[in-house]
Amino acid sequence: MRDPDAPPILVMKDGGMTSAPNPTCLAVIGAGQMGRQHAALIAAHKDCSLAAICDNDPTARSVANRFGVPFYGTVPELLNGERPHGTIHGAIIATPNAEHAPDAVRCIQQGVPVLIEKPIAESLAAARQIIDASQETGTAVLVGHHRRHNPLVRQTKEILQSDALGRLVGVSVLWTLCKPDDYYDLAWRCTPPAGGPTLINLIHELDSLRYWCGEILEVFAHASSATRRLQVEDSLAISLRFENGVLGSIFASDTTPAPWSYEATTGENPRYHTTSEDCYHFFGSQGSLTFPQLNVWSYPAGSPRGWQQPLTTQRSSCDAEDPLPIQLDHFLNVAQQRETPLVDARDASRSLATALAVLDSATQHKPISVETP
């Protein structure tokens, strides 16, 4: 691997010599499932290189060896130690939630832009530490709510912002699937505060709803752990009230064999069997929309309106793509100050606040207003 601090390579272009840009060097902090996935994407990318792996588990050195890069046991060692691969231009943080804030703040204070896996932190207080550090240093923070990079998700927003549905009235969401029992063999997944589907999975749905429908002001949630009998919820029924008057509902469970979930319906991740079902339904004053099939239901133009009248349907065409490579492209531009973060620290903190409000509501058995970070 070429030293990024070495002089740029000169290449022929249009009959003359020009400088080829050095690759952006990224470190991965946290060598778990997502960290290894990020490392593989970086290693395969033509415009960046993997500079190092950092993890407090010594056995993670094998991941660094696999990619042929240095291994560091702590973030200070990564940032302050000798780096044979040169300057680190950015870091991807894929550590446990409780470590997001301290790891991110250390990088930010040294001017290293970060991509933080969701949720941004384990608490709003920790998230504010990241926000403050970013504002004080001017160092960019991108948070990995990766679905926003999916063209299918973006096209859905375009439809909702068009006049196809009129004024948005409501939205209904199903997130129903069956996780294998061994999924919960990892202790952190089945114990508070980080475990359970709300912070692991539903924060994605809540972030998407914010992106599509606007800010969520209030939630009222009922949660159950009656099926798995763990310390964390396995099923939830959630009512949502949006700032713009839209109302919403989510039923979620990771204990039922069912085809209605983002993972099963979009084809975004090839590890999941794909169905042709829908998991979101949007209801407007002039029409309705299903997701991910993108069927728009409405009355024909010029025809009478009413529940006894026939509806027509028109489908938009858009294929889902793996958003992680698209997110990596965006992070490279953020690290090089060519783009601003699509999901910055304050934006991601709002999604965290909404998820925490769901858990608070389920515990207190009352509506909870979403705290503004």
C-alpha cells in the first residue's frame, strides 16, 4: 500500500502531466460485524485505503492481519502512535454504543472526521458531547443512518413531497420478523440500555419516518416481552404524532414469522430473503402510497371521489441498492470537505431522542414528548 504522505504520482492526461490524488486513508474503530463490513468496503474502494484497525479486544488483531494493516488497542494509540500508512483522514466508529461518544470526541478533537454507526450514542447527554466537540472544532460528523442513502428511500421522499398524495394524513408501519434464538446469545442484545429491537432496529424506522414525514413530537408506546421473556422488549405498538399534524402507527415484533419488514421487502441486503410485500403505507388527502413497491392509489382525474368509487394504481419504478457503498462515497466527500453530512450529529440525536421516548413511554405507560437535543 502506498504511503499517502508521499508525493503524488504523476499521470498522463490530455497530453500533459498532472497529479493523481492520494487516496483518503480511513481507520475503522471496532472490529465487530459492522466494523469488518466497513473495512471490506474501504479495502475494495478505488478512492480510499484502509489505514488501521482499532479494537480493545486483542483477538481483533486477526482482522487487521487479514487486511494487512496496523492494529491498535486504544483510540489514543491509533491517533498518537506511529502510523506506517500515513495520515488518517477519517475514522469509522463501529464500537458498542457506550463507546461511541468517547471514541468520537477523541477523534474530533484531533480534527479527524468521523462516521459513527447508529445510534449516535447511548444517551442524549453523550450525543451532546459529540455535537459540542464537532461545533467547537469544526470537524465533521456523519452518522450511519444508511437507509437515507438508498435511492428507493430518496424516491419515496420525492413522491411524498410532490402533489401525488395531496396533504399527508397518516402513515402505518409494520416491522415484523423472526430473529433466530441465537441472535440473543450476545448479552448486550438482550439487556438494557442498548439491547432490544427499539434501539437496535426500530431507530431505523423512526429515522426514516422523520426523513419522510417530518419531526415526531410525541409517542405513546406499549411494549411486551411475553414471548422471549428477556429483560428487553420483543414486541411494541407505537402511536406517533408529528409536528405537521400527521399521525402514525408502528407495530413491531422480532418473534413472528412474517414477511412485513424493511429488511424482507426492500431487497437492500442480500442476506435477507426478499418478498414482494409492503411494510409502509402512507395516506394522503388525494392518494395513498405503499413502500417499497411504490404503488400510488388515487381516483382517476376528473372522476367522482368517494368510498364507493373505483381507485386506480400507478407504480413508480426504482430498485433498491446497497446503501453502505453510497454512504462510504459520501463520507469520503465529507472527509475532504466536498460535501456536508447528510445525517449530522444533531439530526441523528433527534432520532435517538425519539427512540428513547418510545422506551420511556412503554415504561411509564403514558405519552412522552420527544426531547429536542
